[in-house]
Amino acid sequence: MMGKVSIDFSLKNIWKSWFAFRRGKKITKEIDDFSYHLEERLYNLCKELNRGTYHHGGYHTFTVVDNKPRVISVASLRDRVVHRLMYAYLTSIYDKTFIYDVWSCRKHKGLVGAIQRTQTFLRNNHKDFIWRADIAKFFDNVDKQTLINIIKRRVSDPKALWLLEKIIFSYPDSILSKDIKCVAKSIPIGNLTSQIFANIYLNELDRFVVHMLHPKHYLRYGDDFIIISKDKMKVIVYRKQIITFLKESLHLVINPKYDKILRVNEGIHFLGVEMFSTGRSLKSRNWQQVKQRLNTKNAGSYSGLIKQHSNEKTIKEFDWMILEKLNEELY
């Protein structure tokens, strides 16, 4: 159903987007420079958006190694304020349309909740069969025009669609000329908007699975998902139908490394955790990542993850890590 909500390009809303972007961030040279002429820059941004003269800038790209190399592309601070505005607009329209068991990048959801929900499914269905899968190089293979076409089913505001195209086609290698957009793929991992774009794109898969296939259980976090059924042959059929749907409708393929059908009581590796119907354990690599990334703002989330599937030694180490971080950040 076509949405009638208009995007708000008022100066007040742009200030609101700035404050949402700025919240919780440390002072950097880029933030300091932007803040020095903040009123003028936000006012000019407001004028450009309302006059239709806004142009998205380039990206700063770097590589992080997290089990495997990931290329992160980050837009300028000015563009990230616009991303925040667009993210809030799309979330207000789309979040209520997503199925319950989509756990990534949503308020009151998240990784720990997805792990707990999956564990409940395994515990209550230990004799059933499960297909654990993820999508190969998802962000690299999102088809830009397909994404825009999907969004147009719910968003009709011309100003919003104009800005969406600016953001989506801003990523390098997406334009052949000023007038001809190629059928380009990939959205940048570093954009906030890419989080809501991912859920909008894969909402097509979610709705196909839930409303057309009707499995016993389905859960998705990012581009990782599981399907559970009592009948192994049904799971095999679901797998075949989903692979066809992904290829034909979303131009995506399943990662063969994680394409596995198992009996639930055999256990699965999912969302960085070894899960069984009787319990779960955190892999040593993930524990090292926690130690590297822990700070006072995310300690609560990590605490739930660590204390529910770690041994006494690890829990004790984690408690000391929190005390050390408090000393570092508060004094």
C-alpha cells in the first residue's frame, strides 16, 4: 500500500537529525570543524534539500579485519546528518511492517535477543529439522534499482524518493553518466541508511517465507536466517523455493559455506554462537572481539551475552573488564 507520509525537510527536523547523530559521539576533528559553523551549515543543508540542489559527497573507505576483511565506506559528516534524517523517516514507515522475528537494527531487538529467541526455538523443537543459511556478500549484491522499486511500493512522496536516489546512487561505481544509471549493485556497510535498506530489501524474503511457505519457525538477523520444520523433506523444499526466490526476485544467492540442513539436536553455529537444544557456548574468537570492543555504553548488552553462555572464569574476567573501562572513561 502506497505511503502518504511526506518527508520533513524543515530546519527544526534537520537540527533534530543533527542531535540524533551527535548523541554519544566523542569529539573528533571532523565534528569539531562542522560544529564551528553549525548554524550556517545546517541552514544551508535545509535550503539545498528544499530547493532540490543537494548533492551527496564522496566516501572515505577503509578495511577492518573481523574474522574476514570488510571494506567500510563512510560518508562525510554533512551527508551522515542527511542519512540520519532519512533513516528516521523510513523507520517510521517500515518498522511496523516487518515480521516479529526480524532482530537486526530494530529498537528493543538486537543480537542478544536473536540468540535467546533462537535458543528457545531449539529447546522447544529438538527433534525437528533446521536449515541454517546466510546470503553471500549481501551488501555487495543489493541491486540498487530493485531496492528503489521496492521502496516505491510504500513511499510516494516525490521529495523522499528524490533524496533516496541521491543516497542509494551515491556509492562509487553506481553511475555510468549523468543521465544513465547502471543496474549497479552494492550499498556501503558504513551508512546508517544501509541498515534500514537491508531490512526493507530482505522484508521481501521474510514475507515470502512467512505468508507463502508457512514454516513452523523462521528467524532472521541481518542476512543470516533459520527455518525449522518437523519434516525434513519440507525443509528441503523450502530451501529450494527460497533459493529460487532470492535469485529471481532479489538477485541474491545463498552462501554455500553455511548452507546446512540438520536435526536440531545436532546443534548449529549461528550468530557467532555454537547452539544446541540443551545450551550454547561463545566461541573464543567472539570473546576476543568482546574484549576489544567493550565500553561503558555497550556493557549491558555484552553482559547478557557473556553471562548466559560462558564459564565462571570468563564471567569473572568480564566483570573486571567493566571496572577497568569505567576507570578509563570516567576519570
